[in-house]
Amino acid sequence: MEPSQPDAANDDLMDSFLEKFQSHPYRGGFHEDQWEEEFDRIPLFMKKAPSEIDPKENPDLACLQSIIFDEERSPEEQAKTYKDEGNDYFKEKDYKKAVVSYTEGLKKKCADPDLNAVLYTNRAAAQYYLGNFRSALNDVMAARKLKPGHLKAIVRGALCHLELKHFAEAVKWCDEGLQIDAKEKKLLETRAKADKLKRTEERDVRKAKLKEKKEQNQNEALLQAIKVYFEDEDRAELYQVPPSSTLLQAVQHPRYFVKALTPAFLICVGSSPFCRNYLRERKVHR
């Protein structure tokens, strides 16, 4: 069989195409001075997706988004898509958007408890980095209800308790996690820190109670030592005011008189020589 000869007509067409291509530059290509910006507009090569997708400016991206978030897909598929989106935001440290994505995933109420536990735990991590420690703690508790042995949830919960100064609870969560993995580095570090802070807190509480008790004893001793009297000038007699009396109770005494709108009392240390000598010369009603 003889080899086929090149078709002269096809050669002519190819030559014509090449000549036209040389005389009429391709209009759909990138521009040399801004090829990077143009390249970044292609969804496949985008370094970062725009926060708001305008179908007119980014029709390809809008089309992809409609496919990804198709409501006709199963709740599990939709929840996983939102989880992946949240993970991307988390990697970019855009924790607020990550929280929104994980929340949307949870709203799908899929029947997969493991996936829901991951969504709760991931949202807790984003909330943690936003400083919302109580919200993060609520999420890890929800995750553990679905998956009690979820180690990442336990680690995050221990860290939340530590930030909230719940040191005893932090130690407890660490111990529960270490029963699952005795070598988990983050739990070991967190437990050591929480235990140290717990001991410091307990010591400070003991010191505060001792100080309070000491001040209370000093106040009681002072009340026992100090004697308060008011004088009945008409009779030249003194009336002792009980330590437990209030000012109102004292001035309401039948023999008490306020002069110049100013209450007056005699206060002295009962065991002092002055007090003993002063009282010796007067009649005192106790």
C-alpha cells in the first residue's frame, strides 16, 4: 500500500491560516504588561476569591458558585461544601467568614454526626481566635454531645476554660483528653499551665480569706476597745452607745439632743487612763 500523499488543498488552507494569524494578532490573549492580573481573573488560577461575586464581572466564578452551592444536592454534600469553604477562610485567618460558613453548614442539619461534630469544632476554633471564648466553649460542648471522644473538641474546650479562668475545669478536660491520647502535646502543656494557675488561684483565695479574717478580728477588737457616749448636759450624765447601734438609733434616744444641727459624741479607748478618770467623775448609763 502506497503512503498517502499530502492533500494540496489542506496545505493551502493551513498556509492561509498562518498568514492570517501573522497579519491579524490573536485578540483573546493576555497583555504583556498586566498578564498577572488577567490570569488571576480565571477561577482556576485565582489566588483569592472576591468576597462578593458579581455575575456581571465574574460570570465564570458565579457559575461555579451556583454549581457548588446547588440546593438540590444532599444536606451532607452541602454541609461538607460549607465546611471546606470555612476551612479556606480559616487558613486565610478570616475567622468571621469562617464562622459564617460553618454556621451555614450546620443549618443544613445533615444526618452525619461526625460531620456536624467537625463543623461545631471548627466553628469553635474560629470563635476562639476571635476572642469569643464562651461561644467557642458552647460549640465544643455541642460537638462532644455528638462525638464524646472527639479529641480536637476536647483540646479546644480545655483552652477555652483556660482563657475563661476556669482552671479546675481546664484540668478536668485535659485529663479526659489524655485518657484518649496520653501523649497529646497540647493537652499536656495546657494541663500543666492550668494546674499551676489553679494552685495560684487557690493560694490567693486562702490569703484573701486570712486577710479578711484578720481585718474582721481587728474590727471586733477595735469595737470592744472603743467606747462611745453622748452627754445629757441638763443632768450632767453620760449615756453609753452600744457598738451595734447606728447613728439614727443613737440620735433617737430620748435623752439625746442635737445642737447646731451637728450630732456630738464622746469617743475614747475604754482602757485608757483618760477614759477611766473622766468617767469616774460622772454618772454613766450603760
